[in-house]
Amino acid sequence: MSDARRLIAATKVVSGITACSRVLGMVRDVICAAAFGAGPVWDAFAVAFQIPNLFRRLFGEGALSAAMIPVFSRSYHSDGPDAARRLAGAVTGALLLILAVLVIGGEAIIAAVLRWGDHTDKGRLALELTAVMLPYAPLVCLVAILGGMLNVLRRFAAPAAAPIVLNLVLIATAAGAVWAAGLEPRAAIFVVAGAVVAAGVLQVGLQVVSLRGAGFGFRPRLDLASPPLRRIGRTMLPITVGASAMQLSVLADSLIALWVADAGGPSALYYASRLYQLPLALFGIAMATVIFAQFSEYAAAGDRRRLGALFGYGIRMAVFLGLPAGVALLVLARPIVALLFERGEFTPTNTVKVAGALRCYAAGIWAYSLQHIIVRLYYALDDARTPARTGVAMVGLNVGLSLLLVGPMDVAGIALATAICAALQIAYLGWRVTRRLEGVAWGHVTTGIVRTAAASAILGGACWAAMRLTRGLPASTGWQAARVVGFVVIGCVVYAAAARSMRMDELRHILGRGGPREPMP
């Protein structure tokens, strides 16, 4: 099986499980929107939940995972499973020690600030919820690291399924606390926060069971003198800088929305980001997750030609899937938001705010997808410094643009700043990295992007026309659901027909039909 076919097959597995997870995530958000709305209680939760997620993205999916996977892959394939087990034990032991210290220190700081600080009611609630959910940080980081090991072992199902556990727990808890137990929103949100920690324990258990099923059991241990662990530590520093920059930018967006934008700003960003992250997770992140192991393998072998060919193919597929998803969300933002969230405490005014932010986020889905792939290519090439320096520069630019645009555009300006910075970052990183590769078929890449843009424009026109023609339908939930589903079906059919008429290999590869007309890596 060729690299491209193996990539598509594994990506389909990850995407399929991720689709189930994201559907449950939408159910979770629908329930939480109805229960808590987009007001002060959910504003506080949205900000507080970002703190353990910051740990996850820095130490789990971010710096440690990116530094560990190439070293773990070399250890497993070159030195054997026993050496890989020793490395896995040393990595998890060091991770748990560091995060335990950080969590204990964080709880102490929060307690001191709550005791002696002067806060608004919403600020105090955010701090209290952060204190409850902070123990989730080491759990979710461990989930990400164990998932990275499973990916190297070509086991993609359990890591992709971990969010399903969180979604199921939060759905049951939110519905039970608000409607079954009849708790007030302020009390119910603490129950939901506690359920986040419980879900983390279950997620860790799922990864451990999967590793043992793969015959790769190990125990965490402290071995700070391990040479592979030290190599990971040296690589982590620049990756941490880059990952920290990205996540601090996300946190800064929420704080700007909390303090500068109109009321409900953080909630609007939260709901909008959840919606645009659905196609991003299904296509962009799923592909980047699968392709990273192959990048690391070819980079370790010094095969720059196959690395370049795979990178070019990754660009084509990321744009082919990401650009039409962004166009569809841009056109259909308001009916989608209204259908999913506009009930209970979630008002039509909230719909307008969330839809505005979603349109701006959606414009950059193709860029976010490429961002994940390009950064992982740098990590595979053992160059974490270039993405780190670029990430730091983008933080300043993103904050500046957000402050500039939030006035005239409210929270939509913050989302637009994020999309602009992502496009600028991939343009620079892509230009830098291609000078170090061979075999990138730029002619096919350019042709694929142009065809994808044309097909996406046709999709957008079809969805817009369908919206105009169905404006007179009844406003009931059933009719609106049928309307939105119809838009999605029309968009998919029109896009596939346009891609087929232009004889695009990307569509053939996804459908698994026949051989390619253009070179595959």
C-alpha cells in the first residue's frame, strides 16, 4: 500500500471516530446552551475550562507529545519494544511529577487570590471553577501522551475515542444537574466542573486498556538520567515556547472578549470555536495526527524526497477538505447556530453574535488544517525553533489585531484576527520548509488548490441559493432541521460533482476508486 493510501485509510478511521465524538460534542453544547445560555455562568466556565486545556495542549498534544513521538518512534522501531517501554515509563513518570507540582502550586495561588483579591462576581466564579477543574490537567495530558504512543503503534481508535468519554459524562451530568435535580445554573455548573475531572480518570483508563491490548504495558518510573528522556527535554523547550504562544493567544482572545467585548463575548467565542473545530478535527487534525508518524519515519531515514512528496500530498488533501468546509460554514453560519443552540437561555441575540464569530473563524479552516501539518513537519525535521519564533511573533500580532478589530466588529473581530494570523503563519512556515525538501510536486499542488477553490465557490453559491429559496419555510425546529440538513446534502453533492467534473484525484483517493491520474507519494 502506498503512503497516500495508507494515510487516507488511517485518516478515515480517525475521522469516523472523531465524527461520533463531535456529534456527541454538539449534543453536549446544545444541552449546555439550553441550560446555561451565553451569560455570566457559562462565560466563567468557558474561561476556566481553558486552563486545564492549556496544560493539555502544552504538555500533552503540544510540546511533550511533539518532542516524544519522533524519539519514541525511533526507539520502538530501532531499539525494540523493551527500550520503548523504558522510555514510556520515564516520560510518564516525569510528566506526572511536573504536573503534580504545577497543579498543587496552581491551587495554592488560586486559593490565595480568592482569599485576598478583590473580584467581580463573574471573576470569582471563574477562579472557583478553575480550582475544581485543575486536577483534570495531569489526567488529560497523560491521555494525550498515551494516545501518541498508540499512534506510533498504529492504534488510532482509542486516542480518537477519548473525547467521546468526556462528552458522554458531561451530557449526563449537565442534563441531570439542571433538569433532573433542578439545580440553579450557578450550583449546576460546579457539578459539571467536577464531572470533567471524573471523565479524565475514565479517559486514562481507556488508553491504558488499549496499550495493554497492543501488548505494550509499562509502569511510570522516575529515570531523569535516561538519554532519550533528556533528548526529549532538550527538544521540548522550543516546542513549549511555540505551543505556549499559540495557547496564550487563545487565552488572550477569551480575556479580551471577557473584558473588552460586549456581554457574552467568551461564550460566543466558545460556541463558535466548537462549531468550526468540528470539520477541523474531522479533516485537518485527523490527517495531521496520522501523517506525523510517517513524517518522523522518513525524516529519521533522511528520505527528503518521500518526505517532500508526502508533504505536497498533505497540502492538497488539507485544502481539498478544509476550504469547502469553511465556505459552507461561512454561508450557513446563522441557520446552523439557530438550529443547534437557540432555545432556553440562548436567545436570538446570542445567535447573531455566535454566527458572526463563526463566519470569521470559518474563513481560516483551511489555514488551521495546514498549520497542524506544517508544524508537525518541522518537528519531524528536528526543528522546533522556527515554529516557536513564528508563534511568538503571531501572539503579538494576534493580540494587536484583536484589540484593533474588537471595537468595530465585537467578538467577530477576535475570530477574524485568528484566521488572518493562521494564514500568515502557514505562508511563512511553508516557504521556509520547502527549501529543505525534495520531491514536492508544486504543479499538482497548485492545480489542486485552484480546482478546490473553484469547486468551493460553486458549493457556496449553491448553499446561498438554497437558503434564499427556503426562507419562507415554517420556523419550527423540525422544518429548520430539515432545511439545514438539506443545505449540507446539497453542498456535499454539488462539491463532489464539481470535483468529479474537474477530474480531481483528491476525490478519487477519498472514495478509494481506481488509481491516481496524478503522482501519489
